[in-house]
Amino acid sequence: MITRLSRLFLKTLRDDPADAEVPSHKLLVRAGYVRRVAPGVYSWLPLGLRVLRQVENVVREEMDAIGAQEISLPTLLPREPYETTNRWTEYGDGLFRLQDRKKADYLLGPTHEEMFALTVKGEYNSYKDLPVVLYQIQTKYRDEERPRAGILRGREFIMKDSYSFDLNEEGLKNSYQAHRDAYQRIFERLGVKYVIVAATSGAMGGSASEEFLAESPVGEDTYVRSEESGYAANVEAVVTPAPASLPVDGLPAPVVHDTPDTPTIAALVDWADAAGVLDRPVTAADTLKNVMVKLRHPDGKSEILGIGIPGDREIDDKRLGASVEPAEVEMLTDADFAANPFLIKGYIGPKALQDNGVRYLVDPRVVTGTSWITGADVAGKHIVGLVAGRDFTPDGTIEAAEVRDGDPSPDGRGTLVSARGIEIAHIFQLGNKYTDAFEVDVLGENGKPVRLTMGSYGVGVSRMVAVIAEQQHDEKGLRWPSEVAPYDVHVVIANKDDAARAGAEQVVAGLDARGLDVLFDDRTASPGVKFKDAELLGMPWVLVIGRGWAEGKVELRDRFTGEAEEIPVESAVDAVVARIRA
């Protein structure tokens, strides 16, 4: 196939778009691959669509290779199945909801567990039909509050979602592993650098869950790993190693102190140090910070929750959100404090919370026998020596405190270091959450009903285009690996000589005849403009037909290495084909 730039629906831009924050967003817009229609909504132009289709093809080939079968379900879905699983409510504001002219409720599908479960229920009734894996590559919708970074986080996106149905847990584990292996092959073919991390299941439900994160400094997900053991987890999934409980016998009784003007941890530590309340220097880790939040539950009810963490830590909003899902977290308002006068800002302690029926959860490090400096529930007063398990008993623990570099690894081997990544895939062992909801049974070998067990596996197809752009670009523009490049080779005429132009036509025809997709810059623009566009557009190979034509030479440039070599005209086609197919 030959595509002439003089006819291609393409306009490149010299300046970055004003709303672009990350390199992939800037370059995909500047290179004419995508165009913004609305916040989080993008059009795919010819070059972008070719890359998107190439990514789809890789994903499809690897899914087919594990025996998965492709189907296509509607994007416009009725409310009822999602009401059955409570996800109509649990998804909160992230769900696009709409009504038809008869006022019936619908949604734009964010993911399709319910519909796949119902599809299998409607078609299969015998154990002989199982196992089965079904998938689709389809547009999804999520009402992101703050869509950003172009197609990395949009409201409309393309995802491959597949679902396995098995007769037992062993079958589920096999399906899960098959997808895990297939995903690794996909990302290796796409040239993506990634890490697999333990993750939380969130609104999807189920047990085992792992994320594939593309390594990127612009990623929204923070993950941690132990270099010593290979442990890796999304921060939301990190389980804090709890220290052993300590004996409480013989510990001094708690003492209330006047601590005027100490509403912050820093001010409290300064006071405690100056007052010498401990027989050593006081640090923020000696204090117990009590943070108040409001949980809004899916049924519309709300509750105030107290969270106790060591004072040298901050609350991590993502970890807190993951711990209380499907509830949503809100900060307390002045009206909330006014309605609960026992909440004294800056001086809140465990006692008033528990005396007033407020649920109180603590960091796993707050174990029995640990002694703390914390609020005394009176303005200008703190208590020293409040012992967990003796003076207060939490209602449980919560993973809400930040995870820091140097923290012990949950597997007990080494310490954690953090990095950032972009979520590109997520796999779940759902178990029976959805098959129970819809009673997806088949007759077993013994003639009795067997409840199917289910897995869910997603890959961000459109996001992958941006991820490759993020990881592979350089200061000049995009650089596409051959597996996904819009064209195999970009041929540039850098000479207005009629003989060179005629020769270029012959070379391009020869490349086409050998089965290569060719982007042919036949425009009358200056060589400088053509070279800049070639670098911006990012084909892996650029063949320059310029001044050397009169001497029987052309130049082949490797977009990744920057290396260039002169090739005799008569062997140009063979040389290009050999490089591309090496």
C-alpha cells in the first residue's frame, strides 16, 4: 500500500496544544494522530487509527491464541442487570446514565461482567460446554471527573475485555494464568516496558487481582517494589506489616497536659520536646494523628469515620478510597463539626470518638501496648502515654497511611522503593460474584447444578497508543515500533530534480510490490519541512531520495538509533525490505 502525503488527511502542528500536559498528548496532537472533541473525548485521524488498529490486531491475535472467542455486545445497556449486582449505585458518578423517550434507565457500559454472565447463562446449560473464554474489543465510557493527558485518561476509550467461565477454582486459575501469559506476550510484542503488581479488586469484586503498569514518570499510579525479593504492588494493595503486640503491664498511666496553640503535629512535637515528656527526643512518629472523614455509602447513607495513624505519616487518598470502597470519601464540613461538638479540631483523641459511637479504625502499626501522644478532646490539651489495648480499643485497622520508600516489604524481604506507572491491564479472579447474582448454573457430570466461576481481564487498547508514545518518543517526535507503526517506511523526496522524483516513484512502487506499507512524501515542500515531519510522525525507517540520486545513492535512516547509511539505488528496495524484516 502506498499513501501519498500530498493526499493524506493530515495537518501537523509546530506548537504544542495549550491543554497538553504530557509528551504523548502533545505529540499525538501535533503529529495529527488525534484531535480533541470535548474534555476526555478524541477523534482518531488516519495515522492514529492505523496505530490503534495495529494494537488491536496484536491483542486479537494473542487472545485467539489462547482459545478465546470474539463477540460484540452493546455499549448501550439496560439498568436492570447492573441493579442486580448493585453496580448501578456502586459506580457512583463515574457511570454515564441516560433515559430513553419512555423514561427507561440505561447506561453506557464501563465494563461488561453482567452482560457476559447473562450471555453465557442464556446459551450454555451443560458442563460439556465448559470452559469458555469470550472477549470483545469495544468502546467503553466512564465519566471521569478530571479527564487528562489526552487519550491516557479519557471518558471514551477502547478496551479489550475478556471473561472466562469455568467449572471450578482450578479451571479459573488456569484461565487466569493463560491471560497473564498472553498479556506478557502482547506487551513484549508492543515493546512496552511494564511491571506486574498486586492490586485491589475495587468495584469489580473477586479475590486475586493484578495490574500491569507501564513504567512512566507521568503515570497516575504509584507502585512499590522490593529489589531484594521482587515483590511489587500498587500502593492501594500494600499490606502494612504489623509489629508484634507489646505488654501493657507496668506502663505509666496516661497524663493530660496543657498544650496551648498546638493544633498541628509539628507544634505538638515542639511542645513535647521542650516539656521533656519522654526520656528521649520526641518525633512525629510518637504522636497519634486522628483524621476525620465522611463516608457516603451507595445506599445514600453517610457516616463519620475516625482514622488514627502515626503522626509522621499522611493519609494517602487512593489507599483510603480503596479501603472503604464502594463508599465515597468526603471531608468534614464546618457544619459537620458544629453538629458534633465533641470533635475539637487539632485536639481529637480516640476516647471522644468511641464514647460518641464514631467508628474508629487505626493504622496496623497501632498495636496493643504501643504508647502515644494524642488529642485529649479538649481545646489546648493533649494526653501523653495513651496505650492501645489498655486505654482505647480501636474498631479495627485500615490501610490508609502513605507508603514510603524504605518501609519494610510486606513479604519480609528487603525494603520498598516507589515508582510511577500507567495502568495498561488488570486481571481478576472474580469467583462467583456475578454468577451468583444471575444464578449462572450448568448441569454437572453427576446431573446436579454447578455454579460457574468467572474471571475478568481487561487491556486498555486506545491507552496503549499513548503509552507507546510516552515510552518511545524522543525530543524530535514520535517513534513507533515496527509492530504498530502506521507504515513500514517513510519515503522522502528531498530533491526537486525530475529524475529523482521519477526514481522515487519507481522505488516506492518496488517497496509496495514487496508487500510493504509506504508513506510517500511527494509534496513540493522544502526538505527541511519534510524532514521535521518525518521525525514528528515517527515511522521506524525513513528512506531519503535526495542529492545522492545523481550519484546512484539513497539514504536509509533508522528513526530509533538515528543512524543513517547510504545504499546503492539499484539495491535500495532489497536493502529496505531486508532491514524491516530482519
